[in-house]
Amino acid sequence: TGQEFDVKAKCVINATGPFTDSVRKMDDQQVPNICQPSAGVHIVMPGYYSPDNMGLLDPATSDGRVIFFLPWEKMTIAGTTDTPTDVTSHPIPTEEDINFILNEVRNYLSADVEVRRGDVLAAWSGIRPLVTDPNSKDTQSISRNHVVTISDSGLVTIAGGKWTTYRAMAQDTIDAAVQAHDLKVGSSKTIGLQLEGAEDWSPTLYIRLVQDYGLESEVAQHLASTYGDKAFEVAKIAQVTGKRWPIVGKRLVSEFPYIEAEVVYGVKEYARTAVDMISRRTRLAFLNVQAAEEALPRIVDIMGKELNWSEQKKKEEFEAAKKFLYYEMGYKVKSDQLTDSSEISLAPSDIERYKKRFHMFDKDKKGFITILDVQRVLESISVQIAENTLHDILNEVDLNKNGQVELNEFLQLMSAIQKGHISGSRLAVLMKTAEENLRERVVIPVDRSGGGL
């Protein structure tokens, strides 16, 4: 609302990561900086790049940085970079950092496995708040541990540290606050405190979800591991599918176990933006940016209904989430692989083969194909695809966005696929399948059946 008001407190704790120094300067403008922000980029690749239950960490890569390679949410997560950066609320992964990780990953995989740029499903950058200890004699050395400081006015600052040491950081911070401000507290009780949903959880809880509600086993396992015993509350609001199986639980996208009921439940837990839903309440944005974009319209519709959004508000949320995926989750650097690889480096025989495939669709020799051309070919092999889906398929390749795919654009696509810059192109697979189906069928010999039926 823009309204300002005062909040009184016995103690203020500054736990703002890369924004540490800007808050410290609000307390004392003369204080020297202690935070040296560093960008850490992570990428997600298909699950077949790593074993299900084994991770790898190399503390000394080609340039001395640490790299790790872990199975995560049935995918593979790899990282990380360590590059000085400016502080921003919206860090963006760079192509240079993504390629550094891919090059390092190649060192750990069999030579038979082709590590393709096109297999990067999502990429993001975080800002690591490295610090120098203001009380240290060597003020230039960067600490990988955390630092707790107390200013003359009593502002308690916790800076540095790692995800993996968050509880020790919190305990040191609270201890410092208690001592500096003479706060009356008992001993810490959080070390054995169960999280919400832990009370009735067990490794076999998901079986009850399958039996009681008719959820798919994969969906039930996801709900049980994510929400604990609160998974039953999600299952209760899951809509009936109308199918024989699963009975309830409509997925947001086919290849991930997230269901529509989780969006409704997320709103009940105060989710208020589509970005929150695709990135934190589910992990779609971190696992596959294209899948997240595919789920976005339905997510916005559900949230709009639950929160009484106007059509304008729904549009704003949709655009904000698309912008988030495009810049912060690596969609831009993924889509740039086609436009940046505009040179066509194909063998003459390949060019002829792909031209022949293209002209099977471009019967009129217009030099381009449209949705109507694709529909005509699909009908001839008895395949039906919804028109809006076909539009999306062609739009992925339509670089100049004129509603049609020119021969040059198609050759660029096939060249990028051969070089590994692009993978999973729906248009390429669709056209290859159609070509194979339209080839003249060879008569199947009947010798092994004794001469026929």
C-alpha cells in the first residue's frame, strides 16, 4: 500500500545475505563493506546423467573451483561456479557459466555419453554472500564460514556461511543477540523439533494415499515426501479424474508428479504469486523451464479462482512468471541456442536428406510450412494433434515469429540438433516420424508363419 509504520524491538538482526552491507550502512554510513558477492550457477539435466543414489564432488576442477553432480528429484543437478558479481534481486545465469559446468561434467562420464548443451533443462544463478571478518587482522581474506558482528548501536549481523550450516549460523546469531541485549530466554528447543507434517509420517505412508484416494503411486510418494502427514489434506481436495485410474489427482504436466490440488493447497498456505507456485511450492521452474511454462496457464487459472483475481491481474501474474522463467531460470539462454547457432554446418548429404523431409510437408513448394501443412501430413498417417499444440510446436522453431517455418529455419534446427545445442525438438521428431510412416511399405515375408494365415 505504500504506507509506512514503525516497529519497535529490543533487537534487530540483519540476515540479508548479499544485501548485508546495504542494511549495515542504514545503521552506520561509515562502516566498511564486509560482503563480497559471488555468483553460483547451477544447471539441471535429465536423470540418466547420474545414478539414482550416488553423488560426486570434485574439490579441484580445471580452474580450482568445486564441482558437484547429484541426483535430485529424479533429475541431475550440477554446479557450481564462483564468479564475482554485483548484487541484484534478479541474478541471471550466463552461457559462459553453463558451458564451464558442462565441460567439467564431461570429465566424469563415459566417453560413450554425449554431454549436450540441449540437455540443460533449467539453469539459475544465486548470489553467494562471501565475507571478510571485520575483526580479523587480515581484512583481505575471504571467509567461507559465517561471521556474526554487533554494531555500536546493537545491530546484530550474520553474514557468510552456507546452506548446509544454517542451523549453526542461527544458533550463533541468537546467542549473540541474547548476550548483547540481555534477552531473557531458556535453552534452545529446536534441535529436536519436528517439522510440520512429521508427526504421523512413515516411509509407507504413501501406500495409504494410493489405497484410500486412488492416487498414482509416483504422485503419492511425492506428496508424502513433500507434505508428510499433511499429504492427506492435499489428497482430500484433489479432483476426481473421471478415469478408471488414477481416481483423483490431475497432473499439472505429464512427466512430473505435481498435481493441481497442490496449487489450491499452496494458496491456503499463503502463496500469492505464480512465481512462488512454479519455483518454491513446486519445483517445476528448477527442474524444467519448458514444463513450467506449459503448466503456467492452468496454475494462473487455479490461483485466480481461489484468490478472485481479475483478468488483468491474471495476465500480470502470467507475464511476470514468464519473465522469471525467461531470464532467471535459463529459458533465454536455452532458446538462444537456436538463434546463436544460425550457421548451418551440415554435410551435403544431410542437407539433401533434410530438404527432402521438409518438402514432404511443403507440397506446394512455397519455401515454408504452416500448421495446415503439418495437419495435412498428420491426417494422412492418422495422427491428430490439437491446433494450439501444433502452434506451440512450430513457434519453438519459428525464429522470425511470422507464423511459418522456412526451409532455412528448419535446416538451422537440424544443424543445432546435430551439434547437441538443441534436444527434444517436437517438430524435428514429429517430421522424422511422419517421414518414416509415409515411406513405401515393404511387403512383410510370411515364410516363418508357414506361408501365411
